[in-house]
Amino acid sequence: MILAAASGSGCSIKKFAVNKLGDAIAGAGATYASDDDPELVRQALPFALKLIESLLDQSPGHAGLLTAAASGFTEYAYGYVQQEADEAADEDFYRSEELRLRARKLYRRARDYGIRGLETAHAGFRERVRADPTGAMAETRRRDVPLLYWTAAAWGLAITASKDDPELIADVPSVEAMVRRALELQEDYERGALHEFMIAFEGGRSEAMGGSLERAKTHFDRSVALSSSLRAAPFVSYAETVSVAKQDRAEFVALLTRATAIDPGAEPESRLANMIMQRRARWLLGRADLLFAE
């Protein structure tokens, strides 16, 4: 009896310690977000992400860790792996495809952690989000917005990177339902992040597929307003999707030039994201001759 009690107490202490460590790590995102050395973060993130996964093995339902996993894998895949794949495309096709495959796998891993987090809070979410996306959203609340956003972001990026995968493409309604629900619950989340997502979502699809350049412009304007024009992402996203779709080179150049002119440190919590998006802006400017017919 004594041994059994001691053993049970030990397990409880271990679980408590894991959860406290998980709380600390889950809250460490601001440290990365405000860093001014993207390469240092690039080298540090894989270890941090594997540590999060090891802690999730011990505490599978830890909401903070699941959110950190969903956001961390998405940001790493987009900011580093996909960007490197895009940059390599013109010089090394096979290397680019290898990196794109890796990015797709990371997006899917991020999506699965996000769904797992929402399933933990709302039993049955995993099945309902595909079978009845709107119904699945009805139970979600404001506290779910971070998971809704990062799950949708990872899922949407996975779809964009897998246009030859009909099974993933069929999930577009689920992604749309999650973002629209998050907008209902907290429209100003992360100073316009949801509107940033919708710029690419609306502008990157044809009207036949449900997209709208007009709605993309509305989301662009709102995102810029919520971020006080201090985030590069809306300008880059709008230029890359809408300006290219309209074949408006002058607008494309103006938006990307504005993105590169933003002071990354003007909003410390967006410093790293701004530096990564400014790198993408410069890369896009260098490809203008390939993106515009004239």
C-alpha cells in the first residue's frame, strides 16, 4: 500500500512538473517573436519544437503546448523551409521540390496538433470539422481563437502546397469555417492576423472557386488598420496574390517597397515576422520580370 501510494505520488509530481515546464515553454513564443536574428531562431527552433513534442508525450492534452506546436511548426515551415524552397526553384528544381515536400509534412504536423488541441477542448471535433464544419464551429469560444487560427493557417498552407492532392483540397470548407468563426469571436486577434490570412485565402482563389479580389482588398485594409501599418505581412500577401492576379506591376512594386521600409523594431513583438516577410518582399521584387507579362 505504502509503495503504491508513493508510486502514485511520484507520477503526480512528475505530471505537475511536466505541466509547469510546459506552461513556461508555451509562453516563450514572445522571446522568439521579438528576436532580431532570424538565422539564430532558425537554428534554435527545431530543438524547441522537439522539446515541445517530448513534453506532449508526457502531457498529451496540454493546451498551451498543443498551441505552441501548431504555431511553431507552421512558422518554421513557412518562414524557413518554404521560403528556401521558393528561392531554390529557379536554380535547383529537385532541391526545391524536396524542400516543398518537407514543408507540406510540417504543415500537416502543425495542423494535426491544432486539431488535437481543439479535440481536447471539444470532444468529437476531429470528425465534425470535416463532416459538418459550420456545426463544429458552433461550440468554439473566444479562448479557442489561437488554435482555430494556427490550425487553419497550417491547413491552408498545406492545401496551397499540395494542389495535386484532391483529398486535401476537399478540406477547404473546413479551413474557411475555422477562420470565419475566429473572425466572429475575435476579429482583432494578433492585430489583424486573421485578416492577413483572408487576403491570401480570398485573393489566391479564382471567383469560380469562391475567391474575391474585392473581399481580399477589404481584408487588406482592415489588417493594415489593425496593425497600424507596422506589419509587413499584409503588404506582401496582397502584392503576391492580388497585384499579381490583376497584373498590376506598379501596385506590386509599391506595396513591396512599403513592406521593406517598415522598421522591424517599431513593434518588437512582430520584429522576427517582419524581417522574414521583408526577405520575401525583396525576393518577390527580384522576380517581377517573371511574374508580369510585360
